[in-house]
Amino acid sequence: MPGPARVFVSHSSHDGDLTNALCGRLQCADSQCEPVCQALVDNTALVPGKEWPKQIHEFMAKCHAGVILLTEHALASAWVLKEATILAWRASIDESFHLFVVQGPGVTNARIADERFGPLLLDSIQKILLCQGCHPTDDDIEHAARRIRETIGCRPVADTPFDRLVGGLADLFGKVGDHTLLRVAEKVRVGASAWRPDRDRRTQYVEEIARRIVCESLGHYKGIDELVDDLSSTTPVETLKQILAIAAPRWVDLAAAGRLPQLATKPQRAAIINGSCVAEFTADMYVKRAHPLSNKYRVIQAGGGFAGDPADHYTREICALVRKRENRTDADDAIIAYLNRRNQSLYVLLPPPLLPDEALGRLLNRFPRLSFILWSGEKLEDSDSHGDIDRLVPEVDLELEERELDSYRDAQAIIRNMEEEGWGRR
């Protein structure tokens, strides 16, 4: 039997009493004395001794619904903004995910749009007005909780990204030798897990490994290359490639990457990113992080160094890249028409310098089904002239980016060596 629907509640620490009251009503029992929802909230559900930000990332991956308790305090909270971004990302990639904005006293739609929450497009999310007065009453809180319970139902109906990741890794790690899996689990997990009669040890190891990856950590491994090296002794090459593809993007901050899927719903379908290795590595990692366990989405890089009109230059570049990728011989006009009738699945990376607003606007109008990633160089562009374009914040840490690229290349080298030595035929 499936358990109750898991509901993550994002809130400010200054609203503890209000949060506890809402969570208590969310978790009330039904007529069969079964809990309707399980509230995941950082002041009650965290495990002592573990890094709490990583646990919160796990909560947001495991939940079937999310609630943003948007009060005056929450509007000023950087952490609530991060959680709201990740929850909005969940809603943008998962049609079964329910997201609610519970607006507290003094919080209006205009204030949400004006604050840092504006780019999340919360005006399209289900809103519940907590109350019109200064202090929510018990009836106000019960009304909000009842609206949430009735919308999501009593039982989850779909897998979460966490469930899918665990399932995908379970399939892959089923091909890893027992002793290798034990060694990896000991390095990745934190402490020994409690024995569970409904799970064999191998399944528990796989779940622990998946949790660490979801929580943006590889435990005692310093890099993805060390994990691949440990696995290489008993794991087929193709399986290693798939594990690398899933695990490599875990270093990317999900609050930044989570903005990418939402671009398709905006008039200005462009975001600005910084970094040193964006073209060869970082843009691809951001897209993989934004679309976990999907091979549908791709980044194509347009070349710079143009003279003349930049919008026309990048139009020719995009058409040439699509012709090459898909082995087409059509003229540019036909390629543009083709791109404008297909589903959005391509991100176009434009190198520095950033395009002038007028040229970018023409490019966006010309390709209404493409999303654009603008690379601003090592520093994240902070110019008011691009105020309508999303900035992927927090910005890329250049030292971390370089370290992760080196580790990724070392992991690829290990796999290439295995292929040259014929290990893939095992």
C-alpha cells in the first residue's frame, strides 16, 4: 500500500507557529484514521547529525506536492526563494506535481511580482489567501489546509524525481558486482542504515547511493572520477556511461538550473549564465540537472566572432547547426519553419558578449520555440539593460566548475581506457 502524499512546506523560520499549525492540519487523519498527508518541514522532519540543506533537497525531490508559505518574512528570505525556485521547477517538469502559494497578510500579487520571486511566475500557481486581517485565525488555517488536502487527494498517484532516480540507478547498479556495490555504498552513505525487513541489503545500498546523488553529494568521494574508478572493476562500460550521465550534474545548484524549464512559458525565453567552461561543459550540466533522467533536451552552441547584424548571424548559425545535427539540406527559411512547429527541446548557447536587447528580441521572435542561454563570461551579468532576462543565480563558482570539469574528464578517460582494453565486451 502506498503511504500518504508527501507535502513539502517552504517557510521562513520566523513563522514557526503558523507553519506548525498548518502542518498539523495537513496531517490530520481521514475517516479510516489514516494520515492524509505527510508534511516535510525543516523544523520537525530533519534527522539530527545530518547536513540540513542536503536533507531539504531530498525532501523537495521526494514530495508529491509543495506549499510556499509566503509571508512578509518569507519574501525577505533567501532560503525560501531557493526552495520556491526548486518547487517551481518541479511543477514545470511534472504535470502531476501540485504547488500551492499560501499568501499571508500584507502579501499581494503585485508585491510577489516586484520582489525576487517575480521570475518564478508564481501568478500562475494555485493561490490560497490565508486571511485578510493581521493574524490568521484557526479557521483561516483550517480552510487553507482543507483546500490543499482536497486538491492533492489522499494518496500519491505518480513517481517523484527521487523515485525515478532510485529506480534508474537500481537498474544500473543491478549490473555492479556485490563487493563493488558494498564498497561504493560505504563511501557514499553517511552511517549505517537501520535494518528493514521489506528491503534487502542490496536495495538499501542502491537507495542510499541515490539519496546522496539527489542531495548533491558523493559522500567521501572527492569527485565523480573516483566513483567511476571504483565501479570500473566490475561494471560494464555502457553501464558506467549511464551512471556518469546521471551523477555528473549533481554539483549544479538546482535553484539555478531549475529556472531553465520555465523559459518555455515566458515571452523572453532567455537566461544569463556565467562561468569559464560554459561551452564545453557547464551549459550541458545545467540542462541535464534541469531535466533529470531525460535525453530529450540538448544544447547547441552558436559561434561568435561575427560582423554585421548579430540576429542575422545567429540565425544562420542556428540553421547550420540544425542542418548538421539532423542531416538536413533545407534552406534557412525551411529550417526556421521546422523549428517553429516542433516541441521545445533545444537550448541555444550564445557566447559573449551579450547581445543588445533589440537584436535578442528579434532572435526570440524569429525562434519562438527555442530557449536561449546567454553566456556573460566569468562574471554573471548584472546590467539593468537585461532586466527581463533570467539570471541563473546563484552564479557559477569558477573554482568548483573547473574542479568538476577535471573530474568529469578523468572519469571519461577511465571509460575510454576500458573500451580500448576491451572491458566493454564482458
